[in-house]
Amino acid sequence: MVSCFSSRKILIAVFSAVLIFILAGLASAEDIRIVDLYSDIESADVTLHSERNYANVTIGADLIFGGDVLKSKEFIIGVDLPDTDITKVMCWNISSPEDGFYTVRMTLSIDGVVLEREYYNFSYGWGIQEIPKVFIKDINSDSSGVSVILRPNTPRIGSEQEFVLADVEYMLVDVDTVIYKTTDRRVTVVQAMTLSKNWNVRLENNNNYSTRVKVRVSSPRDFGIPPGDTVIARSEDFTAMDDARITELYRDETGASATVLGLSQVPFTGEIVFTVSKDNETVEVIQERSPILMLEDDETIEVTWNKRLPAGLYGLSVTLLGNDGDVVDVWDTVIEAEEKRDENESTVPTPAETPGFNVYGAAFAIMVICLLPGLLNRGTR
């Protein structure tokens, strides 16, 4: 009887431990979830929010048409920081899509256990696709940032142009992960307009990135249907490259200085070369490493010639070399070297007054003395 009682207590303890473990697992599942999902026929993005650290997080993405899975993608995500949003971007690469209605299914799982499934429906094809109120007319991105031109939908002839409020989201994507994201909220779009953003993260030289711009327009629906969002997106690829420009240049017969401005989020670690020439022959070459520059950073590099340039006209070429040794900027000018003055040369003395000035002064004084009695006599009459 005692042994049975002990076995029962052991079973209850084991069952309780398993139950606590399961409940703990269910509670942790609520700490990571899908908070945003969008897709069109070209690409999709999904955003997870994690309250704490996780490992072996998997996102499965399926593009479904007519009940058939056309494309499938899978991502393994390592969530390193609590209270973090992680956005993944995928391209469907459908060569000849059919017109109709599509569904995207996102499956979130940890260690093979499915925690959540989210669906996103969209249409594709002429006469089926919803016409958005705003179009992304053009997009251009590089190592410094992104610029996008938005244009409102042109109304029918005779109808009044509408004001459109839109949220514009800019994403910088490295392979399939968004590494930088920022949003302009409540942008008023009345006519074609340009918006720009700089990347505020460091980029790797010669690395391939993608820019993704999403525009979200909230519009009320009639007949008691709750309001819905119209979302459009467009992506563009670019290769990050270091870049800088010479903005100011000073020079004389003793040396020169050049101000260099960074134009890229790739750290600029190039060199600047000063070449002095006269009559097509090189007189002096000085090569200095540039300070590390990023976007909108500027620094001045100063050099002194090995010896003062003799009087004459010289050519000066300042060349800015990039991280890979490529020429990114050149500034050609001239130096007009002046004759060196002798420091011991005495100053030119001030000319002394000529005697003629004293003669004129004396003559004027004699005239006044001679005329003064006559003037006095006249005054007494």
C-alpha cells in the first residue's frame, strides 16, 4: 500500500512538471507573433515581434493560387534581442502569373511546433486588381539613401482631385532581412512629389542590398464595412560603394589643404594625392590617407611642400582615391608662387620734407607781417 501511494505521488509530480512545462511553452508562444504581413505577385514581407530571446524560429511562406501552392519559402530566424521587430522579405519569381485571386500563408513555428498561421489575400490582373489612390512612379536608391516619387491617381475628367494621406515606409534589405526601417506618416499627396531618406546604418563596400518602399493608404468603407488599408510596394537593388568629394581647396607656394565630404554610408578610407607640376614635369607628389568619412562627414587634409616653390606658375592636381584605389574625384588648379621677400630687407624710409615747403611757409609769413599794419590802420579810421 505504501509503495502504491509513493508511486501515485511520483506520477502526480511528473504530471505536474509536464503540465507546467507545457503551460510555460504556451505562454512563451504568445511572446512571439506575426504583427504585419503583405504580398503582391512579385514579393512579400512579414514582420515578427518578439518579447524575449528565441532560437530555432522558422517562418514558412506559401503562395497559393486555385488551391495549389505555387511557391514556398522558409526562413530560420535567430531572435537575439527582446522587444524586437524582425522583418523578412521574399521574392516569388513567378514568370507568367495568371489573372485571379491569390493567397499567401505564413506559418510561424518553434522547434517544429506551429504557433501561428496568418493569411493575406490579393488579386492580380487587368480588371481584377484594385486601383490604388497613390502610385509609386519611380524609385532610386544608392549607398546614401533612397528617393521615391509618389503620384496620386488621376481622377476622371470633371471630377475633383482628392487629397490622399499615406504612410510611406522605407526598408533597407540585406539578402532577405530588413536591417533598417523608417516611416513618414500622414504624407499629403496632391500631385507628384519626391520623398528622400538617408540610411542611418553602416554599409559594407561592394555588398548588394535592396530597397523596399511600402505605401499604405487608409480609406473608409461604406455600408458599415470597417475601413481597410490599401498597400503598394516596390523594390530596387543596388550595390553599396564608398564615395566622397573634394569640396574646398586652398594652395600657395608653401603647401595646400583640401576638404573632403563623405557621400556614402560605406566608411570612406581612401587616400588623397597632391601632385605639383611645372612645364609638364612633376615637381612633387604627396599622398595622405583620408580620415574615415561617412555620409555628410567632412574633414580637411593639410600638406606642406618639401621646400618652398620658387616664383612661377605651377599646376596642382588633387586626386581622391577610393577604398579600392579607384579615382572618385579630381580637382585641377594652378599655384602662382610669388617671389620670396628677404626678411632682413629694410623698410623703405619715409621721404623727408623738401626744403621748398619751408621757403613757401616763410614767404607766406612775411606777406602776412607786411599786410597786417595796413589792415589794422584801416580798422582804426
